[in-house]
Amino acid sequence: MVNVLFQGINLLVLKKYLIDYFNITNNINKQVFHNIMNKNSYPWIKKYVPETPADIIGQDAALRKINNFIAVKPKGKALFLHGPIGSGKTSSVQAIAKEKNLELVEINASDSRNKKAIESLLGTAVKQVSLFSKGKIILVDEIDGISGVKDRGAVTAIKNIIKKSSFPIIMTANNAHTDKLKDLRKISVLVEFVHLDTKVIFNHLKNICKKEKIKFEESSLETLATSCNGDLRAAINDLQTFSSDGKFDPKSSEFLLQREQKDVIQNALFKVYKTFKPEVSLASFNVLDINIDKIMEWVEYNTPKEYTKIKDLANAFENISLADVYKGRIRRWQYWRFLVYMYQLLSIGVSLSKEKKYSETPEYTRSKKGLSIWMYNMKTAKKKSIAAKLAEVLHLSKKQAYVYVDYLKFMLQDKKLKDKLIQELDLEISEVEWLLK
């Protein structure tokens, strides 16, 4: 969702927007921001995006099937590309469309999820004649982002449009074999993108290092290629993150080697805290399969561990507090567009709150807030159940009755009242034992 902010946006426009944004929040020195938004900080995943199918690595069989499908254009059928994140699904379609001089219409199913939006965007795309009378490919990206329950009707809408379309429709998903997509599988040609081999990724990273004149140790680069779990985009992002001053830092290998054992959220936090590059910090949360509330909880809990300087910590928490304001507005008005600002504040805002990187890396852990609430609820569960019974008998609210539970403890000490109270309130044995403790 966040990634769409950087798609098709001129870097100068983006630079002006972010400078204006951080002037408003008053949390960043303008000169520092100009320095980090220079030419060298342009995202390498954009710089090295495949221009032709020949630039796509490790997916020769899949590329042949895509070409065959576009050539044949079977009526009532779609092409369904599936495979791991960063394996080249979207890039392949973009490169082939460019090579064949075809207009490419891209729709992200994660952003346009309901039936009405799908029919409006996708339906219009298949009806309109291609620009300049060229051929057209319609790409529906991240189709597995559609919910099977909340977005009911979206899959049916897509299915009906596929049956009527005269243009080839290509869909992508990380996992095509889920129940919610079974109807789309029935009318699609499935093409699997394989998990990229570590050696293939290593060679690609090595070529980038040579082009960028980055010094590196092969062992460290191999560690990076191994740790990315087949995600080439993540590997390129990490290479840029850790290549400061024209050298890939071998000290980062220890962190990268432990990636498989760590939660993805910990990797994302590491990038946010250890970079000054807005595009890197913003993209760090883009791959997480957890909601914004959980991300905010992790950032709030771990920021004091990372930022030990009072000024840095104050700047960071000003951004976190602003994110919380937007969170409240989303809940109050259901204006979900504010999610964009929450992601920016929690990633770029927190990242650029520091004056310089901290050399020490603390252990990023889950907040104990949820556990504390659970423990408190378990501890007070009996008291709440007794309060509910007391409220019913005394015609009070549960909140008011909760106060009187402690008085009930003293009343049960009276043997004459005990049996009568137990019977009147219909107390269970465990509740009586709790009161008599």
C-alpha cells in the first residue's frame, strides 16, 4: 500500500513534498534532508528495474509462458502469475509490455478491493481502446490482497470482466492456492515464478556493486544473498542500506545472517533506525503482514531502546504521537486515506528524528503491554463476573457494582449472611473461594 507513493512520482516533486512535510512537523534539519535526498539516495530497486525480459533473472520458463499467452490471447481466460515476493512477477509483465510496445494498465487489487472499485477501474480499462491504437495488457497486481469476507463480490466482479475482456488480463499473487481465489484459478492459466537461487542473487548483487563502485567482501555479499530468502528486491534494498561511503559493511553480515530467525518486523525496525534514506525506511514496513496498530506498538516500545539522546527521542515521539492522532481520526471518521500519513510518520518520521546513526543495536522485542492487559484481565476476571451478578440484583451498572465487590468480601465473613448471599447472587464455588481469600 505504501509503495504506491513512490510509483510514477518525479523525484524532485517527492523531494519538495517531503521537505514541506517535515518543515510542518518541525522535526528535521532542512540541510540534512537535502543531503540525504541527493542523487546517490535514489532507490536502487527503481534504478535497476528490468528494462527488457533479458534483464529478468532466473525465470526463463515463466517468461516464455507469458509471451505465449499474450500472442494467443485466449478468450475468457486470464494469466495468473504466482510465486515468492521479489521473484519478478510484476517486473516481467512490465518488461514484456515495453519490449512489445504494448500499453500497460496497472491496477493494484490491494488498493481497489471492493466490487464497485473493481468494476469501475478494471471494467473501464477493458472497454477503452488502447492509447494511440496500440495493443494493451491489463495487469491486476496483488490479487491475493483481496479479502474473502470483507471484499465479498470483488472476485466475482473480476471473473465476469475476464470473461468479457478482449485484452489479455494478467494477475499476480504470492499464493494463488487459497480458497478465496479458487474461482479465478478455474478461468486462468497458472504460471509459477520459482524461488530465486542464492547464486543467481549473489551474481546480480555483485554486478550492482561494480556499477555503483561499491567495495565488498564476497563472504558478506553471499550472506546477504542467503538471508533475503529469494526476495531480490529486499536484497537490493539491503545492499543499498548497508553500502555507506562506497563500501558494503561486513559488520552487517551478523545481522543479515540472523534474519531467518528474527521476525520480519525486527528487520523493518532495523532499517528505520539505521538509515537516513526516506525511501528505505518507508519501504521497510511495506512487506509486513501485520496491521498498522501492531507496527505502531513495536515502534513505540522499541524507540526508547534505540534513541538514547533526549532530543532524538523527543523528535521520534512527536512523530509517533502525530501518527496516533491520525489513528484516532481514522477510527472516528473511517477516513482510511490517513493510513498513508501514519506509515510516513512511523517510518520516515522516526528514521529522520536522529542526528546521526547509533552504533549499538539493541534487541527489538514485542511490547509487553498486551501481556500485561491479559494478566490483569485474568486477575480481575472473577471480580468482574461477581460484579455483573451484583449489578443485576442491585440494579446498578457493572462499573458501579465493581466497587461494591470488596464490601461483599466482608459481608461473607458473617455466617448468617453467607448462605443467603451465595444463594441470592447465584455465586459459583470458585467465586466464593475468591471472595474468601
